[in-house]
Amino acid sequence: MTFGDPACSEPSSSEWGDCDEAGVVFYPNYFYWLDCTFQRLLRDRGLSQRELMRRFGVVTPLVDAGAKFRGPAKYDDVLRVEAFVETWETRRFRIVYKLSVADRPVAEGFEVRASQGRDVLLSAVLTESASYSISALSAFKDACSLPARTRA
């Protein structure tokens, strides 16, 4: 499988508090960085969780998440997190993440997020569409320029 351009690419320095006694990043911090990257993806498009709730009464809760660790990230490493939209469904979507240090893979992760609120599709909300139809999914994807993961 190959990826297109990431929907979001976010660098982050690993600090001493992110690490265990051996100076290796403690695994729960990877999930924090995945969430931060998703929030940055929204902000890059002029949105946030608060803005989604304020304007539309919608939030994007996690319904599943996971990670595979390929190698250690250590104190003072600059970790790059890239996000790719893999799948789109009516009320949920899956984002996959690649985490690396200096082009060395350290982890892969995913999040499945849903749209919950006033019985509104997230896709329609983010595109401010008046029609909450399935076709809004492709409009959301196009409007946000979120490249989907492609298979080779």
C-alpha cells in the first residue's frame, strides 16, 4: 500500500516528560500525538471541536484506535506525524497515521471517528451543506482536500 500526500503533517519534539526512565517515549503519548494531529487537521481548515459543537452541535468522538510500534522514539527526537484519510462511511471515517523520526518509521496508528450530534452527517457539517445526504461525503472530502489512502 502507498499513501498520497498527507492530509496533515505535524512535527513534535519529544520532551523528558514524554519518556520513561530510559529516555524512550512512553507509548500512551503516541495516542495523544495522533489526536493532536487530527485536531490540527481541523484547525488547518478553520474548524475545531468547539467550533463544530458551537455551530452545528456535532462532535467527532473516537470509536476505535490502535497502533503498531516499529522502533523507539527517544528524548529530544523530533517526531513527524502524518495523517491520511483511509476510508469514508456515512457516519464515520478512518484516519491512518505514520510516525517517524528523521525518516525512520517508529509507529503506525489509526483512529476511527464518528459524527455525533443533531443527527447530522459530519461531511455535511464540514462543508456547510444544507443537504445531509450521502453525496455530502464526497463534497466533504473534496472541500477539505483530504487525500485518501490508495492501494498499490
